[in-house]
Amino acid sequence: MLHGYGASLLDGAWLTLQLALSSIALAVVLGLIGAAFRLSPVKWIAFLGEVYATVVRGIPDLVLILLLFYGGQQVVNQVAPLVGYDDYIDLNPFISGVGTLGFIFGAYLSETFRGAFMAIPKGQAEAGVAYGLSGMQVFFRILVPQMIRFAIPGFTNNWLVLTKATALVSVVGLQDVMFKAKQAADALREPFTFYLAVAAAYLVLTSVSLLALRYLEKRYSAGVKAAEL
């Protein structure tokens, strides 16, 4: 059915999965930093977090990918001679894709995490301090576990959108599943067959993700539901 291109598509699908997982890991880190900025009592720090979230969310993903990849490569090659490196630097498409998607979805997750932290009653942190816990202990042992429960629905939505957005990175030369499908479709002139296979691969990935995140949500909500009973 795939005329011998099945192995190539599987390689591309594996690269797409690596891209998605690496990007969401970076996005979580940037999202937490952005949320911390947004919740900071220092006005200029909160303003920086607001600018990051507002500007990035207001620009289409494809435009940002092209801007950061080609613009970033130009900036790097202009700065390199200033530090004594005269050779042309060609940015790695995978690293560029991870950095771009992580930067974009970090802005979205900063809003998700900010709302999740704000949903936690302030008395929880105050109780931790009263018990003698340090600031880091209060954050990781009291706030983060409760934040995860509130953040999972929004995180799930962002993860699904990011998974689909990985297809856009093929425009900068990354040989992901979309790139492989386009090559096969152009060679055999059967775009419907190969793009249908890609659609099935994305459907499997998102379905498995939904099952895993649903289990995670139930796990973090179990104690709350038991207390309500």
C-alpha cells in the first residue's frame, strides 16, 4: 500500500515524536518561568511576563517558526565573526524546531500555569510556612502537586495543538513524517495515500496522549474526590 515507503514514514514519525516531546519539555520550563514572572509582585518583571505571553500568542505559529529559524540563523552568522568565528553556521533544523515550538508554547503554558497557581487557596502556602517548610519545599510539595491537577486540562489542549504544529517544522527542512510523506507523494504522485497515513499517525499519537493524560488527571484528582465523599 505504501510502496516501500513504510519504513521511511516510521522514521519520520519517530522524529516527529522526539520533536514533540522535546518541545513540550522546553515549553513547560518556559511556561513555569513565564507564570512566575506574571505572578511576581515586582511590576517590571510581571510586565515582561505579560509581554512574552501577549506577543507570542498574537503571532501565527508558522510566521514565528520562519522568523526565528531564518532570522535567528542570520543573527548568529552576523555575531559569529565578532567573536572570531568566520565560517558559516547552519542551524540544525531539529534544534531550531524544538527551540521555536518550545518558545511559542511556553507562552501558552505560562497562562495555563498562572491560572492553575491562582486556583490554589492562599492558605495552602501559608499553612506550609506555618509548619516550618522552606519556600522551595512549599512550592514543590504543596503548590506544584495541586497546580498539576488544575493545569492538566489546559496542558492537554496545548499538547494536542503542539503535536499538530510539529508538521509546520517541515518547512525548514526537518525530515519529519510530513517531510517524508511529501517526498513519497511527489515521487509516486499519490498524495492522498501518504497524507492519509500521516493523518492516521497523528490520530494514534493524540489518542494515546489523551488516554495517558486522562489517567494522570484521575490520579491527581483521586485524593480530592475522596475528600469530597
